[in-house]
Amino acid sequence: MAPSPRSGAPLDPRLTSVLAEVPVVASVVGSQPLRQFLTAPARMCILASFAVGQLPQVVPALGRAGKAVFVNVDSSPGLAQDRGALEFLKDLGAHGVVSTRLSLIEKGRPLGLLTVMKVFVTDRSNLRRSLDAVSRGAPDLVEVMPAPIIGRMNATSRRAMSPSIAAGFVESPADVALALAQGASAAATSDPRLWHLRRDQLPPVPPSALKRPVAPPEG
């Protein structure tokens, strides 16, 4: 029997403090944006497209700068998809890992790593599979892609996916504000301009933007 969706776990206290001032996660793709992230007030990043040989230099440097470092294991060339890779990242000082793979999410927690399960929701049948994977993996965070899909989920699905990071098509302060108003704990973006966005700078969200489109029931 498939497990029932979780009702929404609380945000880990370590992440609550990290996201308190700037509710934006920096998607740092490759080394070019590193300098911009180091000088930005955003404190949490997801490293993607960093070769395994770059990580021993990059991860500790970000940690010394007070950043919370998560590594996308799926998109790190040369990094194995196994427990040994997670132990390697833990030893470097990474705070957590990101993956679409249930097996890696399940292996991360016993090592003391925070885990982020990345899910791509393209239709209702895919949503059901994603909910099942999240229920099984019990990650600390769910990275939901694309962000606009959150507005099409019903309340039960949103709770089951929480706490969440909205990612994909996050292009403006209004996108960040909407994601938070819809229940996300943060929004992720590769746009360095949004890495400076503080909570007190978020624009108001019009009530009309929070109305869920009429659609056939999920399930």
C-alpha cells in the first residue's frame, strides 16, 4: 500500500534562521555567479554544475562566509550517486543535498545532512507520483518546479509538499511574494538581483492572484 501524503512538516530550525531575512535561495549554476552570491544578503544556495574537483574549494569557502550550502548531486559532474558522495559532501562542510532521487534523500538524513527533494510537476498523474516520493523520502524541503504550478495545487497537496521551495520561472519580486503567499518557505532563482530581496521589500500580493483556477479534482 502506498503511504499517505504527509500533512506538512515544520521547517527545520536551522533553515528558519537562514531564510528569516531573505526568503530567496540562490541557484548558483557554475562558478561565474559565486562572487555575486558571496556579497549578497541571501544566505542559502544550491550549487549546480560544479565538477567534483571544484567542490573541495568552493563548499568550505562559502561555509566560512556564513552561507548555507546545498549541492545538487544530480548535476555535479564526476560526483557519484551513492552514500560515499554524500559522506564526501558532509566532510567538506555542505549543509545539505538536493536530488530527484529517492534513494539519495533517504541516505542523507542518517548522515546529518539536510535534504531537498526536487520534483517536477507537469500534470496530475505526475503530481501523484511526486507526492508519493515526498511521502517516502520525508525530505527537509521539497523544491517544487515550476513555481507557477503551486497555484494550481489544492490545499492538501500544498501541505503534503511543505515545507517547500518554489523554483522555475521565479523572475521578479512579485514572483517571490506570490510563492510565499501560496505557502512556500522560499523561492529559488538564478537571478542575482533577487538574491538581495529582503522580506520587508516584498510587494503586496493581490487577492485575485491567490485564487486557484477552476480545474478537475486532483486524484
